[in-house]
Amino acid sequence: MKLVQPKKHLGQHFLNDENIAENVASLFQNILDVDQIIEIGPGMGVLTKYLLDKHPNVLAVEIDSESVNYLTQTFVPKGLKLVEGDFLNDNIAKKYLTKNTGLIGNYPYNISSQIVFKVLENTENFLAFAGMFQKEVAQRLVAKEGSKTYGILSVMLNTYYDTTYEFTVDEHVFIPPPKVKSGVIKCIRKNDFVLPVSKALYFDVIKTGFNQRRKMLRNALSKFNLPESHEFAKLRAEQLGVNDFIKLTKFIEDK
């Protein structure tokens, strides 16, 4: 069967290391409540085949028609459910998500942040979220307060998920090799967590605080009229943890 050619405009870098593929596919193995796995951008299925070995219900979403043809012939007969489309734009998330979906993939670098935002929009559906990102992005996603890599997505993701950086992947195991290393993360939803403030306001406070991250919050959050007497007024956004941002949002909401 003809191999799929990686396409630059889709950000395709096909993983070519079986051990790494199996390690990534194993990330959800001990999460018993996951009722389906959605894989984004399976390409030629190096990760897919291990997911099928470990999970009875795997749905792959692929935008590249050449990859869809390859996957249809190779993995659909083995039980793979396959959807051709764009996970970000085709309402695929709303159509196929269950309450306890696990999302996984070797994510194209150019849309990886958008995929994280899609997860954050649907936290009630994504029980687990894992996969491969550009290393610096992966580190940023799991960063904790006080670090230079800590930012908007760090706070948002760590609000709803327990996050871990699993391992680093070198460039040479991909075809074609990217110019940067990759990092694999795993995120498990905090099932007992309920955000006690407006989600929209909470995200707005976080984004506004980090948009001028060098400024003290009394200045960065000027549109919310944060008083100088507030306990966080003289701190910067990167110094606040998840609970601090919740407390700050609660103050603004009640004001």
C-alpha cells in the first residue's frame, strides 16, 4: 500500500518510533472511566494501532484525505471508527463527545493551543487529555506559578486537570524531523472540582492579567477596578496559583 506523504501545510510530522508510540498510547491505560478515545490527526496510524490494542472504542479524526484512505484500508477493518474532518471547525467535538472522553494525539504544532482551548470549552466531556506538543508548549501547559513558562493556558488547564509532563521526544524520530523537540503531557480531570465563579469571567481575569504580565495586577486589571488595598494588587499574574485566581475572580464578581 502506498505510504502517505507528510504535508507541510497541515503540519504533519509522522512519528516513526514504535516504543514511543506505545508509551503514548499507554497513558490512558489505568484510567478506568474513559469510555472512548478520540485521536486527532492519526496520519498513518502509528499511535492508532496501539490505541486499538488497549481500548475497545477508538475514534480517529483526520483532515487529510490521503491519510483517511490509508486508515480506512488499514485500521477500519480492525475496529477503528474514522471521521474525515477538522476537529476544531466541524462541530465534531459536540457530535461525538461522551461524558468521559479521552483526547490524544501527536498534535500539529500550528494548532496545538487551539486544541487545548477546545478541551477547556468542553471540560465536562474530556476526562483525560494527553499527547505530544512542541516541547516548550508542553512545558508551558503543565507549568506552576512562579515559573517563567507559566501563563494563561497553564492556569486554565491546571484549574480543571491534574497535569504531568511525561517525557521528551527527540526530533529524529519523526518524518520529516521538526526543528524542535517534542514533549508529552498527560492531564486527568479533577472530577470533584466545581468552579465557584463564572467561567467566562474567570478566563477573562486570567487573560487580562497575563496580557500585561510585567505589570502589577492593580494596573494589569485596571478594567476591573482592582483596589490598591487588595491582597493581590501588588503581585503579578505569574505569582498567582489557581486558587488565587479563583479568589480574585470571586472578589471581582461580588464587587
